[in-house]
Amino acid sequence: MNIAALAHSAYSDVSAPIKTERSTEYQIFAQITHRLSKASTDDLAGFIDMAEAVHENRRLWAILASDVVDNENGLPAQLRAQIFYLAEFTENHSRKVLAKEVTADALVEINTSIMRGLRAGGATP
């Protein structure tokens, strides 16, 4: 970032809403889920888009899995276990998507459910 960009960001509109962790998580899930639902495996370009979206989704779920196994995580143990299970499922299903054995629909459904939970918890889309 150059000096002009830093100066601009320092004096930018301070009335912009502050993002919460939940709203940031929601936004990341929304972007990845949109990419997963938009991509197709019908042609090479679509498959490349799908592979990139699946990769991003895997990275997101790997981060979530590593977060919920941390003893400092404040979520209830049962919820942490469920998130870890979903991360494992996502990893396995992603392999099948890339092998063209299944569609990405289950990944989209899981992410959409997580987004609903984040929104119910106070995140704004």
C-alpha cells in the first residue's frame, strides 16, 4: 500500500459501520458459497472455477476446524464437535466434487446453514 492509499484510508468515512467477527464470517461464507453455487464442472473453465471455489471452501473449513480444537475456544463442546465434523465432511465431499463424482450442492447447503446461524446470531449480510 502506498502513502496516498494509507492517507486516504486514515481519513476515510468514519461513519461506516464497524464489522463484527460474525459479520466478517458471514461475508466470507457468502462469497465462497456464491462461487460454489455459480461454478460448474461442465467445461474446463467452469471446472477451474469450481476447483478454486472448492479450494477456498476447504481453506475456510480447515481454519474453522483448527479454531474449534483450540482449548481457548469459547463455544460449547457439542457445537465445537459439530463444526469439526462438518469440516471433515467438507474435506471428504470436496474430494468427490473435484473427482466429478458428486455436485457441490451439499457444500452450498452446509455453508448456507452456517450463514443462517451467523445471521440469527446478529451478523448482517
